[in-house]
Amino acid sequence: MLIEDTRAEGLTIRPLAPGFGAEIVGLDLSRPIDAATEAAIRAAWIEHGILLFRGEDQDDAAQMRLSAIFGEMEPAATADMNDPDNKYMMTLAYDPDDKAPRFQQHYNVGGIDRAGWLGWHWDQSFMPTIVRGAVLRMEMPSPEMGETGFIDAVGAWERLPDELKARIEGLEVVYLFNPDFVSGQYGFPEDIRALPRERPSKEPSYDFPPVVHPMVITQVETGRKVLKLSPMHARYILGMDAAESDALLKEVAAHLVDPAHAYFHDWRKNDMVVWDNWRVIHGANGVPLHCARRARRTTIMGDYAVGRYLDPTLDRDRKVKRLVD
């Protein structure tokens, strides 16, 4: 059962889902925000993991103002998707009439052909330095489907059996960039299949050597433990026999991605959602191939400082392209 609304600095904070997520009501993003209100919003973000800000008139300026509350922004490496007048604002769109789309791989999941489907993940798990979060604004929602899902990894840890907690604490997972969603990712739908491409693939080359992240971390601000597994790019548990690693990752992922504990956001025009990428995994249901949709995204910089390259000779701070995955 959801808790009742609370208030802070003149704002109303409404719960979105049991245990995590909140809607912030009463914030005017058309003008500057005072320091006390900013502090209240950041505190709510740490407490709830994701925050929703509704408003049909919200625009790029409102999104930039909101993003600045949470930290310094960074431009995406995919420069052709960034606004020509604002390198921090990325457009994520699908148009069924576009004959040369930026992304052309579609999937059938649950018997439905979909564009823009993404499995559960936290952003940039294939890099040692992890962005703090992101703000997504749905400029043009799809008339069908298009929900974005979120799962709280603090709650996921708390739900684990004690025996499983004891087995995984202290373990590390090796991640490797893997854009092929039908290659056996942990926690992905078993019925997923890739649709034939209309044009030959011209995937760019990436410099993403294997990285290592702990399976369990501690939220610095609260001391709560976080089940820090990203199913999309996880490959194996460091130092463990392959069969044992595979079985354990399947077991942990099944607990983590249980849809009974997910919040799926049904977008309205210009809704904005900001998520804590160090705590929350997310995924996208995608849209039917005949439905257009367009979103705008800003990314918040950060580094939780516990990831590293598998190769100890590589500098974790070396400059590489950062992708939005």
C-alpha cells in the first residue's frame, strides 16, 4: 500500500510505487529555483530513487533547469543525436516513416514487433566510471505502449533470501559491451528475437575493454545496500567457474527483474523523470513499429568510484566515448 503525500519546501511528494519513486508536485520550472527547494528535491531523489515532474508545457529550458539541480551535465558521445544548439540535450526518437533511422534493429518480445525495446540495465555498466543519473522528457508520447520501467535495486537487495545475500556479497561481475540483445543476457525475456534488418548493419567500432563492478554496493548517503547488477552487459562473475557463475547470475537476475516489483511509467506529454543510475535499473517496453515517439534526454555526470578495468594496466579515467545505452 502506498504511503500518503508528504510535503517539503512547499512541494507535495506523492509516492509512485511501493517502496520507491515519487512525483513532485508544485515546482515551477519556468523560473529559477531557490537553494532550499533544490536541496529538498535532491533529498527526495536519494530517498525515492526516481522522481516524476508532470507538466504539458515543460520544455527544453525547464529540463535544463531541472537537470542542473542534480549535478553537472555531460554531452552524449553520439553527437548526431544531440541538439545542434545544446550539446547536453539528446533526442531519442522513432519515426516509422524515417527511411534512414539512427538505430534500425527491432525486436519481437511477447509476440509484438517493437522499436526502441531495451532490456533491464543501468547506464554505462560497460565502463568503469558510471554517470550519476539522467532526466528523460517525453516530448511526444507513443499512442500505444512506450512505457519505461524502473526497478529499485535497494528494494531488490532487501528482498533477497539471506542465504543468497551471503553468497553474493563481495563478488564482482565482469561486464562487456554487447549490443546484441538476443545473445543470452541474464534476466532478458526468453522469447526475444531480433527482426530482420531492412539494410545491412553498419555498427560503429567501440573501444570498451572488459570492466569489473561489485555485485553489491552501499548507498553512501544512507548506508543502504544496493544489488548492483546490470543484466544487459553482465558476462560472468570474476574468479568463478563458468557453470557456477552462469547459474548464480541467472538466479540473482531473476530476483532483480521480477516485474511484480517494477514501476512502469505511462508517459504523458512532456512528463520528466529523473532516475538515480547508481541505484535504479531501467528498461523500455518499446513501441509498435507503426507508432512514432520522441523524447529528450540530459545526462548527469558522476562516478561512484568502485568500478575498474579488468586489465589493471588501463587507466580507469582514460578518455573514451560515452554511449547512452
